[in-house]
Amino acid sequence: MFYSLRARLALWLLLPLALLVALCGYAAHEHAEDAADYVQDHDLLSSAKNLADRLIWEDGDIHASVPPSALSLFMSPEHDQVFLSVINDQGQLLTGQPDFPQPPTLRLTGGDAAQWYDTKWQGQKLRAVITRRAMYDVAGSRQITVIVGKTTHSRDNMVRTLWWPTMEYLLWALVVAVLVSATALTLELRPLLRTARQLSSRQVQPARDMDFHLDSTRLHQELRPLAETLNQFARTIRNQVTRQRQFISDAAHQLRTPLAIQAHTLQQLQQLSPDEQPQQSALVQRLQRSNQQLISTTNQLLTLAQAEQAGSAQMQTVDLRELCLQALQTFAPAAEQKSLDLGLEDGGAPPHTFALHTSSRLLPELIHNLLDNAIRYTPAHGQVTLGLQSTADSITLYVEDNGPGIPRQSHDKVFERFYRLGSDQPGTGLGLAIVQEVARASQARITLGPALQTASTPLRPGLRVEVVFPRAA
């Protein structure tokens, strides 16, 4: 039960309310006891004063009589018993019960010189009052002690009469609170139960059905963040499923052709006779090219998958200038083979100027793909420049070449997977898609534009790709 939200909310509400009812009941009982004690004590004192007024001198001595009016005050349906004791200053009993218990310590207070106390007599619980009165005569004065005791049946009944109606109201209020809270919790938890039913109705669905959405408009304000969080999780799962499906589709699309070429080439090799050496060499070279394309495509697809998952790794500081130098060493042979002028421009800034704080671990892949595209599409004896620029808020990495460039109308398309401007150059069409994913993971911005024309560069359109990294990526 204690794992039930309804039960726990009810306990939080009803336990303090029940404690409050108990405290109020206790306070009401104390108040009823005070009122009943006041009434009983008043009756006792009135009876004692009535008896004292009936004391008379007769034959030089004091005599006491008990009039009916003195006892009429104690008449009650509970049939309480009344005990009287009148004693003179010499300790002689004038009337009433002998040896009636007196208070352990006599302290008569007030204008009536009276003291109330609780005692027991003949096995019964009594409430008693003791008072003294001086009787005057020509021979002097004498002190008379008057004691009146009464059983507490009527007093206890008065306490119940005064206390129980109040307690009854409090108990009814508690019952009503229980019913109202149970009804309120049932009604107010309906949106949450409706949300639970929405979730349970989407048990184990295929990947294509992971598009459920929880309606938070009918939820309480406090529950809306929960629904939005669940919706965000659902969107994240959908994106992951979509990326996985896209990766499988891309892999199947790109690997189908080289695999088919290899299968066909192997079949042709099997059909050749041993003396057809030139044809065998050509087919082997074709098989090698197909195999290289297959390896390159596989590596690019894996890199793209890693780039799409980037951004959640631990933050680290990387030196962009050091990464650029490593990339130049990697591509130096390819640039030398085409007689390209490959270099680095950093404006002579100190090395620490290009330190970047980021969570992406694929920045070398970004630089690799930018340089690979520039070297591949730049004609022989051209120029490729890898550069860095630093400002207070950002670091700009750019790759500039004097190749054919990219038409403006194709600037958005080149970031799509497998998009290629022409088929005369080898490649997978995934390079700039990888660049875009790595830049997105680093919160960087990519821009494409024509190369900056200088006196030393041929009048070609050229291409300048800039990646602007914020300092705290």
C-alpha cells in the first residue's frame, strides 16, 4: 500500500488531520472538565455556606441542623451521594459522618475561606470542600469547620454531555475529510492514470511505430515536465532508430555496387584460361579498385555513424594547430603527387591561441575530409591552404583551394549523404556530411564561399570552407 501514490498522499493528508482532531478533542475534554468542576465546586460551596448559616447557639453551645434546602442542590438523575461533617474547634462532631477525610494540607483561600480537594470515602471517589466560620457570643467566638463531599457521577456525566457533541462534530469532520480526500485524489489522479494507460497501450511496438506522443495539455502543471521529458525521450529514441535505419540503408546502398563488381570480376576470373594473362591482370586491378572503394566506403560510413553519436563524451581541450599539422603530414604525399602547393596559415599566433574545449573526438576526421576534398578536386599545380584564425569568442578553421569550386545553388546539397557534383572523381559523397555532423557536435557553424583571389592564385572560382568554433564548444 505504501508504494501507492494515492495511499501516500492520503496518509500525508489524513494523519496530520487525525492528530489535529485528537488534539482538539483533548482540549475540548479539558475545557469540559473545567466547566464541570466549576459547577460542582460552586454547588459544594453553596451547600457548605447554607449549612454554616444554620448553625445556632443553644444552651451555651453550638448546634447544627441539616435543612432539606442544603441537600436539594445535590439532587441529580445520577443519584450522587452526599456526605457532611460539621466539627467544632475542639474536634467534636456536631453532625454528619465522623472521621471524614480532610485535605493533607489545609489552605483556605478566597473571601469564602474555602478549599476544594479530591478524596475517597467508603470506596467512592469524592469531590469535597472545607470551609470555616466563626460563631460569636457574649462569651467569645468559636471556629466551626464545615465539610461537604459528593460523589462525581453527575460531574462525569456533565463532562460527557459537554465534550461528546464537540468530539462527535470533529469525528464527522474527519470522516467527511476522508471521503472528500479520497474522491479528490481519485479525480485529480485521473490525468496521470490516463497517461499511464497511454504508455501501457504502446507496449512493445516495431521501430516504425515509435512515434507516440503524450498529450500534456490535460495534465496538471506539476506533471507537465514529466510528460515533456517522456516525449523528449521518445523523440531521442526515434532519432536513434532513424539514424540506425538510415545507416543500414546507406551501407546497403553503397556496398551493393562494389560487392557486385567484385562478384562479377571473380566470376570472370574463374572463366579465364591460364594463358590469358593480360586479361587476368586487368581484372585483378579492377578487383583491387573495387576492394579499395569498399574499404573507403565502409570507413566513411563508420565515421559518419560515430559523428552522429558525438557530443555526449567528456569535455576535453584539443590543439587545433597540432591537428592541422598532423593532417598536413598525412596528405603531403597526395599533394606532392599532384604538384599542389599545400600549406598552413595561422597568422603567427602563439600555439595556445588555438586551444579548443570540446566534447567531440572526431575533429581530425573533419580536417581530414576537408583536405581530402580540396586535394581531390584541385587540378595539378594548384594551391590548397589550411588556415586558422582566432578571435576572443571563436576559432575559425578554413580550407581554401583554387579548384572548380561549388555552384551556389549546390551549397546546401553537398552536405547530403552520397551527393556528388560529378562522377569523374573517386569518392563516396560522405565527406562533407561527416564534416557537418562533427561541426554540429562541436556547436560550430559551416560556411561555403569562393576562395579569396590574390595575385599569386589563378583566376579560378576556388572554394573556401570555414568552420567557426565557439571558444567553449
